[in-house]
Amino acid sequence: LDIFVVGLGETACDTAYGLVHQLRRSGLGAAMDIEGRSLKSQMKQANKNGADYVCIIGDDELQKGLVVLRDMKSQEQEELPMDTAEADFHSLTELLVNRIKQ
């Protein structure tokens, strides 16, 4: 699994669902939790599924126009910009695909 997308909050979960769809269309193995679990539970699920990266989207992050990308091997994370007005997440998808395929 290339990336596990974590959605925290109702709006963020909707956004995460759309992002997962776009990432899959771009050729990445992408998954997300659909049960509304806590961040800790979703991180455990990502680890159990062998995700290389986790993309965290919360309602607070949406308001700031960013997401958090965490490398599950190095445990390093960085904030990446997200254009919330962009319905298809093209810019964010391209950025994530480039980071993951490095």
C-alpha cells in the first residue's frame, strides 16, 4: 500500500474520500478508514496494512489549506499545501504522487 489517507472530521472525511479516488486513478495503492475511527486507530490500521505513507486531513488542516504527509518508515512528516477550491485535488494528487515515487 503506497498511501493511507486519514480523515478527521466530517468534511475532512469527504475530502479524504475524493483524494483516495484521485490517488488510485494516478496509479497509487491508496486506502482510507470508512468507520470514523480515531487518529491513533487509523494510524495503527495504516501500519498494519503496510502503508509507506499516511496523509492526514483534519477539519483544522482544511481551514489552513494543508495536509500532513507522514513517512511511515522514517516517521518524518511535513505539511503540504492543498487548494481546497480545487474540486479534483489535481495539484495535491500530483504533489503526493511525486513525493511517493521519489
